[in-house]
Amino acid sequence: MVYNGKVNYRSKFISFDDAEKVVIDEKTSTKKIFNCKNFKVIEVKSLTQPATK
């Protein structure tokens, strides 16, 4: 799923405003957020670093 434009998002875990683009992978429930404002991490259960190519 791809959202374009001024995307705002609020959840129990993160929030952000005015992202240019948000890509959601429905199989893995991951989100890729592009050029957002006011990104805030509210709660984290675990954090992993992506593998480098």
C-alpha cells in the first residue's frame, strides 16, 4: 500500500506529520516513511538495525 501527499499518522508507538510518501508492506507490517515532519517515537518494544548491502 502506498500513500502520497501530506500523510499524517498517529499510533500507540509512533507519530509524524506531513510525510511526502508512506509505503506499508502488508505481509511484514513494516512502514517506510519519506520526508516527514515531527517524527516521534512514543513506545518501543524492540529495535533492529537493517542489514547493510
